[in-house]
Amino acid sequence: MTRVAEFRETHRGHPHAHGGSRQPGRLRAVASRIRDVALAVAGIAGLAAIAWGIATLFFGFSLVTFATGSMAPTIPAGSLALVRQVPASELEVGQVVTLQRGGERLPITHRITRIEPDPNVPNGRIVSMQGDANTIPDLFPYHVKTGKVVLGSIAGGQAVSDAMGSPVTLVVVTLGAGALVLWAFWPRTQQSSTTEPRRGERRHAR
């Protein structure tokens, strides 16, 4: 083996000799990890959306926002509450419930102060309520067959709910999901498993 060939063989085995060729591979590996994480997050979000759809459709769960402070300090204005619809026969005094009075556009969420059977409606109840921050009870009782019991609330949750339901957010989420799917299924360039010798080098030197 000549000295020139020996030098080339030694230089080719040096750890920094092919540093430039390794850089694209590292970038591809990082991009692949980012794609996998993004797909995992999207999958979890999709499963959560499906679970929430099942909960609302079959188990009566829903969300209620509080535009006023009539239930403060227990539930301040701007809160978001998780509620579950139950038959009126399961309502109890002391519960915070959302009830819809006939003829009114918006439901009312206050605390139950009194419950009586409704003689004119089978399984119906006549419910009296009052807000925790109010000094007087609601003016008229509620004749209901069902009610939505508040299970828990998050202060300031209404702002998050409004932002998630805004047209801008929906457009951004739709475009982001489309871009993620396109990126995930975009054809990848296959790299050759063999390494071609560089110009001026020989595989075997005498």
C-alpha cells in the first residue's frame, strides 16, 4: 500500500471525515420524532373528542357558562361548569342546578332551596332556587321534569370555551390538522444502503 492510499484510508475512517453527510440524517431523525409526537397528540385529542361526544350523547353531560356573578363566590362570573342531566326526581335541596323555565330563552343556574311534587305533571317537580350572591330567591318557581346538576366548575373557563369555539380557532385547527395529515403521509425519499466511494479513492490499494 502506498503512502497516498494509506493516508486516504486513514482519513476516511476519521470520525469528522463525513460530518457533513451525517447532518441531513440527523435532521430527518428530528423531523421524524416531531411528526410522531404531533401524530400522537392529534390521536389523543381525537380520542378525547370521541369520548366527549359519547358522554354528551348517551350520559347527559354538557358544559354551562356563567355570564353573571349570581353564584359568586362559589362560582364566579366567567366560569365554565360541567353538568349532567338527571330526572327531576333525583334533584335535592342544596344542589346547584341548571333549569330551563318555559317561555324563557336562557336557562338559570342557581342553588335549590325547595322541591315539591308537581300535581299536574307525572314525575314532575316544582323547584325554588336562589343564587348564592342574591339576597332574595328567584321570583317564580320552576316546573321541570329534568335538571342539570353542576358537578364542578373552572373559574375563567368561559374565555377558553369562547376562544375554542371562535371561527378563527376552527380555521386554524382545520388547517393544522390537514397539514399534519399531509406531512404524515407524504412520500419519503429512500436512501441507498450502499456508500459509493468518493472521487479519487479506491476500494483496494496495492
